[in-house]
Amino acid sequence: MSPLQTVRIASRALVRNKLRSFLTTLGVVIGVGAVIAMMAIGSGAKAQVEAAFAAMGTDLLVVLPGSTSAGGVHGGFGSMPTLTWDDLTAIQSDVSTVKNAAPALRSSLPVVSEDQNWTTSVTGTTPEYFDIRSWPASSGNVLTQQDVDSTNKVVVLGATVSEKLYGPNASPVGQTVRIGQNPFTVIGVVARKGQSPSGQDYDDTAFIPVTTFAQKIQGGLKKYLSGTVYVGAMPGQTTRAQQDITALLRERHHLAAADDDDFSIRNLSEIAGAQEEGTKTMTTLLASVAAVSLLVGGIGIMNIMLVSVTERTREIGVRMALGARPPDILAQFLAESLTLSLMGGVLGVAFGLGTSAWLASRFHWPVLVQPDVIAVAVAFSAFVGIAFGLYPAWKAAQLDPIEALRYE
Amino acid sequence: MTTLVELEGIEKTYGTGDAAVHALRGVTLRVEHGEFVAIMGSSGSGKSTLMNILGCLDRPTNGRYLLDGREVSKLDKSELANVRNRVLGFVFQSFNLLSRTSALENVELPMLYADVPGRERHSRAREALERVGLGSRLDHHPNQLSGGQQQRVAIARALVTRPKVILADEPTGNLDSSTSVDVMALFQELGQGGITVVLVTHEPDIAEFASRVIVVRDGLVQSDVRQTPKRARPQPPS
């Protein structure tokens, strides 16, 4: 019998029991829908984490100065300035795996415009910083080497600060703000970066030349760099760069082999990786729970197919007497279960997409539906139909025509 | 006349050892082309088993079965299905039509398994239904037809594959006597058209319409008599 005929006979049998077919399909609909919705939630969370770390900057290392340890009390990283300006220069020029490096001296200060003020983290840095953090200006310009060399009193505002001082959508370039006792000219606003993975607002900041920071805010350039160093590693060389910088600084600080590092290096790619692992685990967990419901749907199909075979024993007998071969009967019942599960798969895709859209709009969850997930879900539902339809179909094909004809 | 069915020493045993039941104990039998044979016997005589073997629904334990010159007693399930599809036609006591399926589609059914193309399937099914006098009820479902009409649909279904033999198992068992005579008339017509009919019945007055009566008892042929069949319908004037 032609495959087309087989499918036609199968679908007619299913149409005859509309409610039953629908309820059987429902198991697969929910299963496939759940897989798609859960994967969408997982992928969405993953994309969000990735976006957050991309905002931080890729191939990014942060070098923190060491800790004080006076009388057995450890002060924590950053409590004692151990990094020097020469260390920064050395990192920049002597390490081949480092692309560039920038200092970041921070102080929390009020930034005052004509009629508003906002206390933010004022960062003294160099032009390289914006490159390392991949943070372009959205209006005006970022700091230039000229600004650093000439100790210019210029400031680049973060988007939040710009908004607090001048309102949304305002262009503050050219305006004057007061930081501490000094007037600064706003030369640019940097693009909005959003939140850090820990929820901190990246845009609540303002940048001034590091030289200006040292002179006007710290009161003179010191030997030690009282802040952190941002390092942009060569693409994909982050871990190597971390090792190289560690070796360089240990040598420059004359540390013996047994001594602890008097600095620390944060590898943000590693943190990002760990976070991604976390979301991946969550996605896998959600998807496996959803897959279990698909399995339950499959068992439902098997159950109904077994009932159907028993119910139609006589029909099977008649078909066999009229010349249906065992493979014909097998194909007929397999086609039925496959049609059921595929229909469930297609409806399930619609259900899953609907659920994802609803979650996104109702709870503002980041959802991301990937096309390959849809393909896999539909293929898996087809597989479920065949796997769970095989036994009932085989049972039908094995019936003895005489017994089947006699069945009441 | 040429031999169509040739049974030689057919035995059928169910079970083994002490529990073995010998349903057939060596049946030898020939049916020629165009014969109208009635097989009679009481229940437990082995006539149903004989019918199942003749219908290629079952295989004999021992013996040879030549159907239209082909040895069929050793064929596997799929090959037997092909033989049933191409050489045989079945008519059952309880009609065995597919419910909620039109008469036309019921008649098309065996041709589905013979891979007859759709258009031809349609026209042949229509033709067969017209031949049994149901040309006006092609779209009726079995529950919209009387018993006699249902049995005629079943006969059309048996005819449509142009079989060599039609096997009818108590075809009048569920019909009243006047409808039974109509159905027998139809079988007689088929016989005149060259189709061999083998009929199982326990009613002697039905067997009267056959040209040959075989009585089975205890798994053996007890008697085999050729007779002048009683006309189910007056011969049209020639």
C-alpha cells in the first residue's frame, strides 16, 4: 500500500475519535511546549549573562593592589597600595599577551551642574580604558591622550549621571560641572552599558583624565597607584596574560617563591564562564523536567494505541483476510501514532512559543527561542510517536487473522 | 473443466501430545473451475478448519494444497496475504464491513492492498456494487443498509479483485429466508460467470442451491455428492 494511502487511513481513524485523539495529543503538546518554553527561558538567561559580561568587556583582567597584614590582621585587597605607576608601564609594554592597560583611580564625589547635583564614582583614567571596556561615546568624545598629557579639566559622563544632572535625552556636551572645587567641561557621554552581573549600575560614573584626578582630587601624583589597573588581553589570551602579569609583578616586587602575591588579578572571563555554567545547568535541568513530560505524553500515546488495537481487532482481521500483509498493518498503526505525536509536536511548538511570549511580556523574563530547539522538539516528538507506537503496531501486525475475525 | 483447488491428505492438529486435537485427519479433495460447492457438517466436524485452510488463513500441519496450480501450504504470512488478496474472495456470516465507512470504500478496501490506482479502484468498486444491485447506495454506510444489502456489499467486496474462488462462511446465517434466497441467487449468477464458489453452511436447504455437497465429519470427508442445483431464481427466458 502506498504511504499516502497509509497516512489517509490513519488520519481517518484518528478523526473518527476526535476527542480521544485530541486528549492523547495533549500529552505531547504539553511536553513539547514545555521543552520549548524551558529552553527559551534557559537560552534567555544565558544570553542575558553573556550580554552582561560582554558589557563588562571581553578579555578583561583587573589587577588589584595587595593587602596590608599588620600584626596578623589582613586588610583585604586594595587596603595597601602595592602597585606603582612603573608597574603599569611594565604591564603595558613588557607583556606580549597584553594589548593595553589603563589605571582606574576612583573616588565618590558630588558632581554639580547649574541646578542639580549627583554623587557618583569619579574615575581617573586614560583613553585606553574606553577601548579595554569597549565603551564608546554616545555623544561627544571620550578622553584623549592630549587631555591626559595636559591635565585638562574635562569630564566624560556616564549615561545615568548625564540623566540625573540634565534629564533624559539632553546633550550636556559643552556644559560645565563642578567636581570637588574645580569646574570641568563635559566633552562627552558614554553609551549606556546597563548593569553588572551583580546588579551594579555601570552608567553611574564619570571619567576625568588620570593626571587631573591625581592633581586635583588626590592632591599630587604619588609613587603608588592608589586604584586598580584594567588590562585588555590579546584576544583569547586572557589566562596566559594573567600568568604573565603575575610573573612580572612578582619579579618587580621581589617576592620570594614562598611569599604570597601582594596583588590580585581578577579574570572576568573565568567568572563569566562560571556564570554561564550555572545557567547551562539550569537550562539542562529545566529541559530534562520538560522532557519527562514528553515521555509521559509518549506513554499516553502507547496506552491509547493499545486500546485502539484491541478495539479494532476485528477490523484488523478483516483487513488481513482481504490481503493486508503484517507490514501493512504495522505501517497503518505506526502512521496513526506518528500522526498523533507529530500533531502534538506542531501544536506544542505553538504552545511553547505562546508560553514564551507570555512569560516575556507578563514577567519580563528574558526568553530566547532558538530555531534548532524547535526542530529538535518536533523531531523528538516524532521519535516518541514511533518509539511508543511500535509495540502496539507490532502487536496488531502479529494478530492471527482467524482469531481476529472471531473477536467480539 | 480444470482443477482449481487440490487438497491432498490435509491434516490439521492443534496442540501437542495428549492435548492434541486433530481437527482434520487427512482430507483429499478437488474443486474444478466454476463449481458451486457447499461444505456441510455439524459444529466440531472440522468444516471451519477446512474453510480456514482453503482460505489461506491457516496452514495445514500436513498435506499438500495446490491453489490454481500453486503450492500454498508452506507460504509465509505475507505471501498468504497476497494469495488471499489476488486469488480469493471472502464473504462472512457477520458481513464484516468496516463501520462508518461507505459501501464504495468498503469495496475499494482489498484493492488498496493490491496497489490498484485510485481512479481504477473507484470505477471497479462502483461496477461491483452495480453488479450486486446496489448502484444507488454507493455512499451508504453499513448501518444505513439492511442485512441483505450489507451482505451484497460484502459480496461486491469479494468480487472486486476478480478472484478465482469466493469462499463464503455461513453467508446466510444472519439473514432471513427470502433474503437468503436472493443471496444464493447472486452466488449462482457468479458461478455462471465462471467464478468458483465454496460455501460453508449447516442448513440443508441452503446447500440445495449448490452443484455439489461435501459433508465433513470428525475431520474427514464423509460424503461428496454432485447434484442438480435448485434454482434460486427462475431462469430468464433464453
